[in-house]
Amino acid sequence: MSTPRFLTLPPGVRRTEISTSRGTFAALEALPGSGVPERPPALLVPGFTGSKEDFIAVLPTLARAGRRVVAIDMRGQYETAGPDDPAAYTCAALGLDVAALLEALGPEPAHLVGHSFGGLVTREAILGAGARPLTYTLMSSGPGAITGPRAKDAAALVAELPRIGLERVWHDHMEPDALRNGVPPHIVDFLRTRMLRNNVTGLLSMAQELLVCPDRVEELAKLSADIDLPVLVLYGEDDNAWSPQIQAAMAERLSAEKVVIPGAAHSPAVEAPETTASTLADFWRQGECRRLTR
């Protein structure tokens, strides 16, 4: 679970909603100081049990270069409503949502970033829903189903949530972890509110997707080559979800640029925001220059 280190919105960042052909999504929106974006926009998609707040620390830096940057809650997450229908939370269905969000940002192609489970979802937006972003970043994500201790956590959630309910899952597991890690009380309060506002059907379905998601790296590699889509694989040096070795191998299979963020684990946008933001901004500028020279 990504844990923001602060919740006060920086100057130039506001809470808003993005209306799309597939519904309305809660968002944080950052604009450049002039208020007039001069570069293509960007869409940031969070991971499992995450939210738009996971990107608070990088939004001002990313917008400063002259672009509109939007971070969202996916369907069923925190402040975005979702139905009690498991089919609404497959990677394919959530990918359709991301494609609709990209379309809603305007006619110009946008930069797309998917963190963790959001990486699996955004990949489906490209492969299944036909989205064509300007650049694509997989942040602390993997080639398919999650592995290691995080896989055990997802399996435990699938087993326990229907039996004991979301509030017990929070009090028995997530809250003690946050307190052990020294998370400040006001952030713990936010984490609790965020968790309990998730759609339970959505949580279960997303956890199951994490456990069974197929490896579609070869398909993405072929498509990215065919449409000349720049791809970046970005992750923390101490990532404890998909291992750094797995993500490095994925980058090689994708012929993608790879950046390892020092001092970060599974949430680089939280743990090393300035390095992460500057890496994204550099990659986006390169993608924009590449488009101009085609």
C-alpha cells in the first residue's frame, strides 16, 4: 500500500473530476504556473489499494514544465464510485476506463504512467482498448501476475475479505503495519478512510487479477515497435513487489528505457519524488522531440 508522506495539496494542484464516456473519475490536477499548458498532458494511474494521492509529491514538478498532469482514482477506488460487479474490475474493463480518460484529456496524445497494478491496467488500455499514448511508463510494475510476498498478501486478502469484512482487514493487518512503520497519525487516518471507501467487490476482483494476470510483454513489445511508442520501465532499487530482476528483464524484452531509482522501493513517486519526477519529465521531453522528428 503506497503511503503518501503529506496530504496538503501543493500550489497549482486541485481536486477535480474527469468526465468520460465511461463515467466520472475523481482526480488531482496540476497545471503550470501560467495556467496555460504548452506541452502534451499526462495521466497517472495508481496501483492496487492506492489512489491519486500517491502522486501528490510529483505533480508540481511535472506540471512546472508546462503541462497538465492528472492523477486519478480508478473505478471503485477511494473517491471514484464503482458497481458491485466483478466484471467492472478486470484489467480489460479498467483498461477501457483508462482509454476513455486519455480521450477526455483532449485530442492530443498524452503521456501515460501506470504504477504497480496500474501498469497491468494501462497495458490493457493499449493492447485491448486501442489507446495510443505519446509515451508509456511502467512504474514498479511487472510482466504478469505479482510474485513473492505481495502475492501472498493478495491471496490472503481474497481469502479473508469475504469472511471478516474490510474493516477487520484494516484493523487486523494494515493498521498495525502502518503503525509499526511509524506512519504519522493523520496519514494513518487517511489510509483508513481510503481503504474503507474502496468498493469491496472491486478490491476482491483486483486482487484476483493481480494473482492471475497473464504475461503480455511480447505483445506490448511488438505493438510498441509497430507504432513507435517510447516505453520506460522505472522502479525502485529495493522494490519488494515484482523484483528489480524481473523488471529489468521486462525492460530488456520490451527494448525499453530502464531507470532504477536510488533509495526507493515499490513507490518511487512517494519515496524519491524529485528523482522520479525529473526522470519522467526527461522521458516525456524526449518523447515529444521524437514525435516532432517523425
